[in-house]
Amino acid sequence: MRGARRSWAVLAVLAAVYAVGVGPATADGMPGGPSAAPGATEHEAREPEEHEHEASSPEPSPTARTIGIKLLDAPEGRRDDPRAQAYIVDHLAPGSTIERRVEVVNETSAPMHVDVYAAAAGIVNGQFAFAADRTANELTGWTSLDASGLDLAAHEAAKVRATIRVPKDAAAGERYGVVWAQTGSHADPRHNLAITGRVGVRMYLDVGPGGEPASDFEIEQLSPARGRDGRAELHARIHNTGGRALDINGALSLSDGPGGLRAGPFTAKTGTTLAPGDRAEAVVPLDSRLPDGPWNVELTLRSGLVEHTARAAATFPTTPGGVGAVTASAAQSESYPTPVVAGLSALVLAAGGFLFLRFHRRHPR
């Protein structure tokens, strides 16, 4: 029996070590919430030939009018999803209807008229792309607003209800759009120039029967580089392997550098949006004074509730514009068994221990 007890003790220790080994690890420097720029912002200069560009952090002039917009509602099933707190993200069957409210704010000390409307958007080359002006698409044709214009007093806010009605014969697939709030000046009579600014809430609407397609992605490759300005950068190639669009953000930590140095967390540059099946690069800009390495790098990326971590040993190049070396492959992002899998593994160990004990009793030494 002593030998059997010793065998049970060894198996118990092995089971405890295994259970600890499969538990999820805690990553350092994990930013919370959606990407740093969760909405949509544009400042436009309109001339005889329209010109427009996106500005992530616009610097309005002293005379510029400033407005804000935010989403007020999220589906019950998405209360824990940070993307659904900033964007209209949903899956609907053909023939369904949803309502969402947005709040528009006059952030200035003067009265202001604000136009509110829905316009088309798409995903192009890893970016959420805004269509010009009031360009329409299927989603905007399904979207109606209970107000098209707001006259707001200084610092006043108003709510606008958006209703999305999906036709019964709508084809399956994901559509994109933006609910915009827009204000601006009239054209300058001398220069025929009008300046407008608009802010918006993105819409990601998937249509189809049954449940929502799963969201997932892979971190396929890590590439250390150095930009033309001399700053070190880590590039991550991401593949959207799920059925919904993703907005990627995250953070990078460096450890075991020259002399045991640690650095970070560094925030991944926001703005990477992937349609289902797409691949794109997320870039993490670092400090130009960062030693070349080697470093142990740990990159954690997420979109909503989906999160993956990749680790590698990397050395950054010395020459600006160069590409460094990865000495440990990070093509496979780290994954952990779920508690259910861990529980089943413990049961397998326990069953093995029971059979071993029975064998030991029948064949004593």
C-alpha cells in the first residue's frame, strides 16, 4: 500500500502542475476599451473640385465650430463588447428592425445648426473608409433618422433615433455605414470655399439567417523594422479568419533586452480594420532610442472580445528603413485551453491514476 500511496501522491502533484500550466496567463500593459479613436471624424474643405481627408485628431481653428456624437444604446447580448459601446454592431435576420440612439452635442459657446444623416462606408486596404459626402449604399437605404437637422444652443445636446429596417429579401453579408453629424460654414464668396466638419458613429451590420458568424483572427507574422525617421517599429501581419469585420488594437511589451532592459507597453497604432478574410499589418511605433536587441517581444491584439497574444525573440535593424530578424517564430499566436478543456484533462489524469492503482493492487511488487 505504501507504493500505491506514493503513486497517488506523484499523480496528484502531476495533476496540480498540469492544472496550473494550462491556466490563462496575465499579460502586462493591456489597454482596455475600444480603439483610441472609436468614432469617425472628418474635416472637409470644399472647392469646385471636392477634396476631403480623415483627421484622427483634428486641431480646429479658433473660429471653427465643434460638435460631438456618441452612441447611447447597445444590444443586451453585447454589453461586454467594447466595440458595441462605440459602434452600431449587430447581426440581423432578413425582415428584422432595430433602433439605436445617438447623442449630438454642441461643444461650443455659440448656437449651431447640425445636419444629421447616414452615409456609406467600406473597408479598403485595412482601413475603414468613409464615402464622400452623402453617398448611399444598401445600409443607408435601410436606415432612417427621426431628425435630419438640429438647432442646438451653446453646449446643448440632443438625441437622434436611428431605425434600421432590413428587407425580407436582403442577401446575406455585412454592410458598413456611418451616422454623421455635420456642421460648417458657407462658401467664401471670394474663394468659393466652404469648410465643413463632421463626426460620426460607425455601423457594422451583418445580415443572414440563424446565429451570428464567429469573429476571430490570427497573428501570422511579426517583423521588427526601423522607420525612415529612425524609430523602431514592430509590424504584425493579421488575418481575419472569422465572419465579421474587426477593428484591431492592442499593446506591445519588451523584456530581456540588452542588460536585462524592459520597455513598454507600447500602444499599437489604431485604424486597422479587416473585412472577413482580409489580411493587413498593424504597426507598433517604438522609441528611436530603443537598443536594437535582442528582445523578447509580447504583442497582444484584440477586437471587441476576441484577443490573441504572440511572442518572439526579435532584433531591430540598425539602419533606418531596414528589417530586423525574428529568431523565434511568432506565426502561431498563443492560445490556452478553456476551463472545460482543463477540467477534462484533470479527469483524464484522475482516471489514469485510478487504473494505475488497480493494476498496482493486482500486481504488487
